[in-house]
Amino acid sequence: MARAAPPDAPDPRLFVASIEKAMAVLELFESERQDLSLTEIMARAGIGRSAVQRFVYTLHRLGYLSRDPATKRYTPGAKVLGLYRGYIGGRSVLQRARHALFELNQATRECVSWAELLETEIVVVENWPSPHLTAVTLVPGMRFEAVSASSGQILLAHARPEAVARAFAAASKRARDRAGTPDLDAFRRLLDQLRAQGYAITSKAFDQESFSISAPVLDAQGRALGAVN
């Protein structure tokens, strides 16, 4: 008897593996702060040389990668900003909340962000920076493990049980230690507490004198659409 596929496994009749590989090349630039050579892209993507060459050439021709003619190194192309614009434009709740978030930023003089749950991480979608010289700097697209981030915890507090289990299973030991929850049951108890009180507070990993507080933005059915951090 054939073994059943996991419920979240892609449908092989519809899933295009070549697109997955091309996106793996593009996603290398999410966390890298420098430009990359073709050789570096090959080493980090874990894809064959000829395939990487085709993907990089195509992404460059389409405008999603930019190539320095002198160094022959690649950086994200300006065309990726169109995807971000479309992403932001489709967030009607964020559009309506933008003025209130700006006022919160001005009143507190602290960094204010809108964050959303992305599988097992949280991603900063929009940010209003603090004017303080020693302020924490966040930029759209930055990701953090959901288990140890205040916005991740409050969003998981309103997520389905399987999403909570998936995020905890993917969390690093450091993230679990920061959350103070050595096992899934303890983490679920923490989420119950946070859901009841309506907000989450964590200390920043990169600055022990900084704290992060997040509250969820809920729709009429009580589903979390995002978090104000």
C-alpha cells in the first residue's frame, strides 16, 4: 500500500519544482547583506551549476536581479520592489491602521512595526523608526523566530494548534530558552496566558535593556491579521 502524503505536502500534479529552485536563488538575497557572485550563489543554493546559471540569467533578464558589469556580482533588482508594493497595497487593514501606528510612533518615540506570521517566523511588513540614537533598527522583510518574538507569540496565541506545533518544532534551542518553554505543552500554556491578557512582552536578544511589546489586530471573527509591535 502506498504511504499517504502529509496533509501539507505539495500536489505533484501542480507543483513546479523549477520555480521552487529559482525562488531559492532569489531568496538567498533575503538574509545576505552583500552582493553575490555566481560562484557564491551556486555554493549557497545547493543547485547544479547549469541550473543556477539559467535561473540567475533569467532573473537578471526579468529585472529581479541586478548585475554589476565591472564586478559581475548580483544584487536584488529594483523590480522586486513592485512585489512589496503589491503586498502592502493588498493589506487593507494595515492601510487603515497606518495613521494610528504613525501617531503611536510619534507619541512614544519608539520603534513601531506591523508584523505578520510567516509559517514558523514573523516578518516585519512595515516599520516606523525611533529617533533615539541607540534605537533598535527594523526594516521591512526582517524575520525572527516566532517562538521567542513578542509579535510571534501573540500571533501564535491566536493561531491553529497545528501552526503552534509547527513553529515550536522548528524553533532553535535558543528561541525555546528565551521563551522559557522547554516543551510544547509549556509553550501552549504561555500562549493561553498571553491570549487572555491580550499582549506579549519579551526582552530583545541583541540588547538586554530593550523590550518588545506586541498586541494582535483581530478581525470580526477573532482571527489575528497582524500584530502591532
